[in-house]
Amino acid sequence: MDHSNHTTLLQAGGQSGISERMRDLLARASQDHVYEQRTQGAVLDEIRQRLEGMEWLLREVRERELGGLSGTLQAVSGRLDDITAKPPMWAEGLAQHVEAVRDHVDAVGERIGDVDARVAPVADLPGLRADLGTMGEGVGEALTRLQTVLETTDGLTKGMSDFAATLATLNSSMEAAASRFTRLDKSMADLSTRTDRVEVAVGDLSEHLTARLSAQDKQLAVRMDETDQRLTTRLDEADQRLTARLDDTDQRLSDRLDATDRRLSDRLDEADQHLTARFDQADQRLTARMDETDQRLTARMDETDQRLTARLDETDQRLTARLGETDQRLSNRLGETEERLSDRLGEAEERLSDRLDETDQRLTDRLDQTDQRLSDRLDQTGLRLTARMDETDQRLATSLVEADERLASRLKESDEQLGSRLSDVELRLATRLDEADQHLAVQLGESEQRLSARLSGVDARLDRVEGRLTGLDSRLTGFDSRLESADECLADIDTRLDGLDGRMAGVDKRLLSVDNQLGGVDKRLGTVDGHLGRHDDRFDALDVRIDARFGALDERMAASDQRLGELSTRNEGRFNKLDTQIDSVDERLVEAEELLSSRFDGIDTRFNGLDTHLNGLATRAEQASAHLESVDDRIETVSERVGRLPEALAGQSELLQAHAGDQAERLTAAANALTELVTARPDRDQLTETVTGIVQPATDDLTKRLGALEETMLALAEALLRPVRTKD
């Protein structure tokens, strides 16, 4: 209080001057007090609004984000059920191959029946019928073994069940995230309670600010000018940096998309031309071979009819001598055929069993290695977090000591004036910050729209590429069904098992990436919990120190410095929020680049698989040519044997054909049962692709949303807590 006019009390006639002086002092004190109450009310309203915003954000995350994740997991389960109920493409192709084998066996049985009918007498018909029954049983046993080979693939279905269990683990991780959000709600409630206590303490301190406010004007004027210049410089730098980053990212994405478009167009044109040429060549070659075979068979049948009339008598004499030899030879041939079929089926079954055992062992080893790596990473993360927490505690202790020293020195130095320029500076800063926020929001919206448009174009192109690949797959499947045989079916099963091993390895890698991402989410949530715990400790220490300093006389000057600290902290909080938004934009751009790179790699992989499939088709076409040549040789042999048969035994062929028809019906029933069993298997390739297409976008979306939530929570917590730290 100013005591310069105390001498007027001793002078006569000085009562009017004293009363006017006292009225002026009281009016000024009341104005300052009203101004301080308004300012403190605005600060408390802003804190309350931020707390309400945090509560609303947590409620929205709990109602929308977690519900959306649950819906995504349910959609994944529904897609898995649909895929399990749908028959696979490879099973249908295998059924077609089995039908082709059945037709071939029927044709061979008919030709053997014709030969036996023209060679064997009527007395040997029961023996021949028994031999044909034995042959039919051997073929039925072969079909049964093929069915056993298909049943061994059930182990792969168990692998898919393990994958479903992994998805359940992912769901449990989401529930753990929900529990962490609940803890965040509790922490926010505690933060609101402590803010109310701080509000009460600030209201008590406002009574002691009357006498010291008039002494801070000059110092605050200088500091406000410096702060204004510094904030203007930082805003300009942030604006330039964000503009440059957005321009660079836009240019980089444009170049990447153009190069990818050109590469996809070239690859599709080359694949289309190559497939068209290969199909035309194969069609011409098969047409020519079929025409030649038809002409050759017609000529040989004419020659056979002419020779039959001339050689009837000679054949009748030789039949009696060769009946025994033919019977013995046919019995030996049937026994050898049955033994060969049994050996080949046994080898195929052993080979498939070995391959399945190796696959099971590899999967077990990979799971053990993954578990060990995750355990090591968790231990290392715990050690690093402990070290970081210790360093942070030490830095905070040092900062608190330095802050106490600075406050003590400021209490000795801050004995000057405080005036009306504080409100002007605040209005100017608020205007500049609002303009900067609006400008950044407009730029971010434009960048997001451009990125969304470019990504939509890329998705449309990828959909067109997938449609063309689907058409090529259907044409290749139809071409496959005309060329493959029973041996090629077994080879195809081996190849598919190898591909399935590779795909399971890819699934392991993707699951490992999902586990790593969940570990990152847990680390971030742990960091948030640590921040909230440290903020609780700070609030407790702040309450103790405020209670200890209430009775001190220098508390008024500390309140003035607190005003300055709050203003500076609010500005720093806004700049930190701006930096956080810039970092979030950078992260979204990086994620967009990673997504595009992964999709382009998947397209390259599919093109490589298409080239491999074309090479396999060329090999199968060559095998089909060799098979047609062998069929021609067998037809020539049969024609020569038919030329020696008598026309008198033609009536017996009808009886043998009827018996062969019975055997064909038995084989048809067995093949139909096998076809139904095969078509009931799920398509492993389609299952893997569908699950990958569903889980990967859901995981990316979850990572992005949790990252944005964590950054927002940290920015709000720092903006609320830094003024309290400056007050301390």
C-alpha cells in the first residue's frame, strides 16, 4: 500500500483529500477484483469444457469404436461359416478328374469285354464273369483308398480351427482394451474432482491479488511483446512445414499410383496375349489329333470288316487251341494290374502321410518360436519402460526444484505494474491461434479428400484386375478338367499341400504382425496409465504445497506469476496440439503408403502364381499328347485283335456287355459317393484369402483409431496439467 500521503493526516483541512484518496483506492481495488474474478471464471470454464470434451470422447469411443470392432469380429465368424458350408473349387475339379478316370475305366472294361466275348466260349462265361467282378472290386478298393487320402486332409481343417482360436484371442485383447478405457474414465473422474479442488483454492487466492496487480504492467508489457513475436514465428514455421510436407506427400503418392497403373496395364496385356496364344495352339493341336484319330479308326474298321469275312474259317480252327492260353494270360494280367494299383495307392498314401506329418511338425515349431519371441519382446519392453519411468521421475524432480528456485527469484523481482494490455494481448493471441487452427483444418480436410479420391481410384482398378483374374481362373479350370487323369490328381494334391504349407506360413507371419500391433497398443495404454498416475502424484503434491503456503505473505506475488505461467502454458498447449495434429497427418500418410505397397505386392504375387500355373498347363498339355499317342497305339492293338475274331460269337458280346454295364453301375455309384465327399470339403485357398482380407483392414483400422485416441488423450492431459505444474 502507498504511504506517501500519510502526512496529510497531521495537516488541517486534509480530511477531504484523504477521503477522495481512499475512494479512488477502493474503486480501483474493486475493479481489479471484478476483472480477476472474470478472468479466473473464464479459465475455470475452459478447464470444465475440456473435461467435458474428454468425457464425451471416451463415451463415443466406448459406444462406437468397441461396438464396431465387435461387429467386425461377428462378420468374420459369419464369413468363416459361409466358407465352411460352400464346396471348394479344387474339390469340384478333383471330382471331375475322378469322373474322367471312371469313364476311362468304363471304356477299357467295355473293350476288354468285347475281346473276351469274341474269344472265350460259352462254357467259360462264369469264370470270366468272376474275373470281371474281381477287377471291379480292385477298382472299388482303389476308389476307397482315394477317399482315405482325401480324409487325411481333415488335419488342415483343424489348422483353420486354430486360426479361429487366434481370432478369439484377438477378441479378448479388444475386451482388455475396453477395460483400459474404463480405467481411463475413472482417472478422468478423479481429475475432475481435483480440478474442483484447484478451483476452490484459486477462489481463495483471488482475495489476495488486490494490492499487487498495479505493479506488474511494465514487465508484463515487455513479456507480452516477446511472447507475441515468438508465437507469430512458431505459427509461420508450422504453417510452412505442414504445407511442404503435404505437397511432398501428394507428389509422392501421385508418382507411385501412376507407376503402378502402368505396370498393372502392361502385365495384364502380356498375360492376356500369352493365354490367348496358348489356348489357340492347344485347341488347334487337339482338333488335328482328333481328326486324324477319327480317320484312322474309320479306315481300320473298314479293313477289319473285310478281313473278318475272309478269315472266319481260320479263326474257328485256332480258337480251340488258344482258349486256354487266353484264359491264363488274362488271369495273369488282371493279377498284375491289381498288384500295381495296390502298390501305387500305398505309395501315394505313404507320401501324403509323410507330407502331413512334416507340415504338422513345421507348424508346431513355428508356433513355439513365435511364443518365445513374444516372451522375449515383452521382457525387454518391461525393462525399457522401467528405465524410462526412472529417468522421467528424475527429470521431473529436477524440474520441480528448478521451478521452485525460479518462483523464488520471480517473487523478489516482480514488483512492478499490471495494466490493461494483458486483455489486449490475450485477445490478439486467441485470434491468431483461431486463424491458425482454421487454416490447418482446411488444409487437412483438402488433403484427406485428395487421398480418399486417389485411394478410391486405386481400389476400383484393383477390383477390375481381380475380375479379369477371376475370368482367367475359370477358363484355366475348365481347360484343366479336360486334361488331367488319376495320377495327375495325386500330383495336384501334393502340389496343393505344398502351397497350403506356404500359405500357413504366411498366415503365421500375419498373426505375428497382429500380435506385434496388439503389443504396441498395450504399450500405449500402459504409457497413458503411467501419465495419469504421475499426474495424480502431482496433484497430491500440489495440494500439500498450497496448504503449506496459504499463511505466507508472499502468496500474492506467487498468484501474479501463476497468471503469467497459465497464459504461457495455454499457448504451449495449443502449439503442442498443433504438432500432434501434424504428426497424426504424417502417420496417416505413412499408413496409406504401407497399405498401397502391401496391395501391390499381393498383385505381383498373384501374377507370379499365374505364370507358374501356365507352365503347369503346358506340361499337362504335353502329357495329354503323350497320353493320346498311347491311346492310339492301344486302339491299333485292339483293332488287330478284333480282325482275328470270328463273327459267329457276336451274340455272346451282348451278355458280356450287360455284365460290364453292371460293373460300370457299381463304379459309377462309388465315384458319385467319392464326388459328394470331395465336394463337401472347404476351399483352403479361398478361406485363407477371405480371412486375410477381413482381418487385415480391421487390424489397420483399430491401430489407427487407438493411435489417434492416445494422442488426443495425451494432448488434453498435458494442456490441463501444465498450468498446475507452473503454479507449483
